[in-house]
Amino acid sequence: MHIYKSPRPDFVPAALSVTELVFRNLETRPDEVVLIDGPTGRSLTARAFMDQVRRLAGGLTAAGFGAGHCVAIMTPNIPEFCVVFHAVALAGGTVTTINPTYTAPEVMHQLTDAGAELLVTVGPFLEVARAAVAGTKVREIAVIGPGEGALPLTALMGEPLAAQVPVDLERHVLVLPYSSGTTGLPKGVMLSHRNLTVNVEQMIEHVDFRAGETTAGFLPFFHIYGMTVLMNLHLAGGGTVVTMPRFDLEMFLRLSQDHKARRMWVVPPVALALAKHPMVGGFDLSSVEQVFSGAAPLGAELSDAVGARLGCVCLQGYGMTEMSPVSHATPISAARAGASGLLLPNTLARIVDPVSGEDQGPGGEGELWVKGPQVMLGYLNNARATAETLDAGGWLHTGDIARIDADGYMFIVDRLKELIKYKGFQVAPAEVEATLVALPGIIDAAVVGQADPEAGEIPVAFVVRAEGGPDEAAIRAHLEANLAHYKQVHRIIVTDAIPKSASGKILRRLLRDRLTAGQG
């Protein structure tokens, strides 16, 4: 067995709930603004935030939504999301976070599976919320702000809860985010207080997070990336989050400029915009020292292009909802283009050949396995999926094909299930996509396999071109100059946009469906 270890020493995690970890820092800066609503500018100081959390925690407990109960949050990124999240945590409950763009049946599935009894939302989503709660355990819908006929969240405020309701930090399910569901129904990922607190501590240590950092936060709080690295990392690490209800490039650039952001937390589609969109040049981003990309692989060429255009360092990290989410991150002091980073403290990894089951040494490719205190407890109500992903030894099988070099840097090759098998050769879509977007005039790209009677599968590329961008001949010439013959795409389909999940992952299933339906 070949086990890779973090270059940083292990530490003893704090014996605190996630809200206690956040409050420990906030109590040292009570008058600092910690949350700002980007569109309106309204703000919360640390003192006001803690007061609202304690009063809502007390009210939830009095109303029967506290310890042992599940509360669902279905809102965009607004300061109140953070208040509700930590109030439920302080009260000893469980939070399930719902994508507010879901349809009523999708919301209903999650409410039913999670056993939620209270749904907190905002006025624009009330219609969906009301349709979704039918037949579930939800006893009440509470609304933040205006919402005709709904219980105002403020009505649930009560006597402040003075301290954390005792919970088992290791085993109590604090949060139930749901996996992206690109195949099958989404699965509830059971994460404990320890999972979340240790990942925040790991990140503070590993990414050189500094007190006073302010960031424009468009990464959705309902997704684990936004939940950990925006909401909890900034609140617990001495920072401030300027919330954005959705991604808007102009707003993101303006807020980053006006609040002198040191760091941008992004996903690859936003990295593409930072590298290529003409709007970027109209803003003063000189305060930005680092762009940190996660959720999907970012090619070295694009990473370098972002860094060159903004005059900063562009870094990557790696994670999954099942790891709270981060296992690897590239420190700013040791950047390496194209790498997904080094292991965080207290974390181990293996590279295992998916066919032979043999561990691979430096440079060898195989499935990435990870073990650490940030790894989930399992999937809710799904013992089979848990057993398929988390083995008896505590190793999480990520489903990603990766390699680790001699210096410990991990590089994602692709998803195990997304590899295209062309005449016995394995084609990694991420590699072809990175080559495509490195070509000037290509805004975005996705590559999927299409069934073929002779080859098994053939690679097909969907590309989004800028106005006046390269034609098919130019694209093929670029690919031929950079990739082996078996990695060449057999079809190029120009499209208006690449479908992606809220976390930035390409929804390949939708593209395959287009091919199957003959809509390419």
C-alpha cells in the first residue's frame, strides 16, 4: 500500500461545534461587519449576527424545530442564510440545504428524504415551496422578507439560546447537502460538526487565510463549496462575505473592486470569463492576489491566462461534498499550474488502479482514494451507495482518476465514469476540454462520448465560440497540434452554452441526451 501524506504536520482539531468555532472568532471582533448583502449594501456586524443566531436558535427550540429536528433552507445567498444555518446548528438540529432553482418535485424528494419539518425560503420561491411540501413532514414554511400568507422568519425569533445544545461532534449529522445528481436521484451526504469544523481549520492553515479578507460570494451557500470556503471559512477566520444571490460578472467584478478583495473563490466557467471577457479590463482588481478555482478541473493554460491577465496567482483545489469538501489545495507560496494541490493536514491519499486494485506510486494513474476527519459519515438512507463509496477502512473512493507527482502535487485526469473508451484507448474529456478552451475565441467547451459500432465510443465536442471565433478547421488543427490521434474529436457542435450544475460541473448527461435524441 502506497499512502501519500500532507507536507504539513497534523494538528489536534478543536473540540467545538461549527457555530462555536465561528463564534470564537466573532467574539474577538464584535463591531466588525462580517456579512454584506451585495445588491443592497445592508450589513451585519459580528455582534448583530451572533445575537440573531442565538435568538433564532431559542425560537426554533421553543417551536419544536430544535434538537433532533431537520430544517431545510431554500434561499439564494443572503446574510439570513448564514443566520438560519447557524441557529439550527446551535440548537442541535440538522440543516438540509436546497438548490433554490429546483422544481417542486426535486424539492419534494429532498424534503422527504431528509425528513425536514420546517422549510425556510424567500418570497419568490414560495409557490414552489408550497407545492413541494405536500405529503412531506414539513409543518411550517417560514419566509425571509415579504411573503404573502407565510410565517415571517422574524416570528420565530425567541429568547436567546445562551450556549450550544450538546451534540456528539463526531456522529451528529449537522448538515445534509445533496450530491449533484448527474446520475440518478441526489443523495443526502451526512456531514458532522467535526467534518465541517476540521475542514475550516485545515483550510485556514493551508491556504494562508488572513483576518480582514473580504470576498464577493456567488458560490451558492447551499452547495458545500460555498458553505465551507465562503460562509464558514470567512466567519471563523476573521473575514467578511459580500453575498451575491446569483452570479453576475459585472456585479462580481464591481464588488471585488469596491471591497478590495484579496482572493476570488471561483469555478472554471468564471475563470474563463476572468481570462477572456472584455468587461474585466474595466475594473481595478489590483487588490486580488489569488484566484482559487474548484469544483472541476482547470487546465494549466487557462490557469496561467487568468494569472497573467489579473496580475495574480491562479490556484486550484480539489474536493467533494463527501469531504466537506476539501482534501487538496495549492498554497499561494507553492503554486503549480494545472495541479489540484497538496493534501491538507490530517489527510491521506492513495492512487489505486481501478482494474488491478494495485496502489500506484508517483506518476502512476488510478482512482483517487482519500481518508481524513473531513470525510462524510455516509449517505442518508442509502447503505448500498455508502458501501460503494466508503470502504471498511475509511477510504473514500472519489471516482476521479488522478496522479500524484514526486512532490506530492495531485493532478485530476478525469472522472472514472466519464472516460471515453475509443478503440481500447481511454480519452479523458477534461484534457481535451482544457486544450479547446486554450484556443483564443473558444469561450467554453465540453467533451462526451457517443456510442459507435466500430470504435465503442467516439469523442464529441460541444464548443461555445466568441463572435468571429475559430471555425471547425482551425479547431481541428489546434487539437491535432496538441493531442494524440486517439484523443481527437470526431464531431464539433457549436452551441450557445454548456449546461452546468450550480457548482460548475458540466452536466454531461444532458449533452449525451442531446446526441441520443439526434439534436447535435
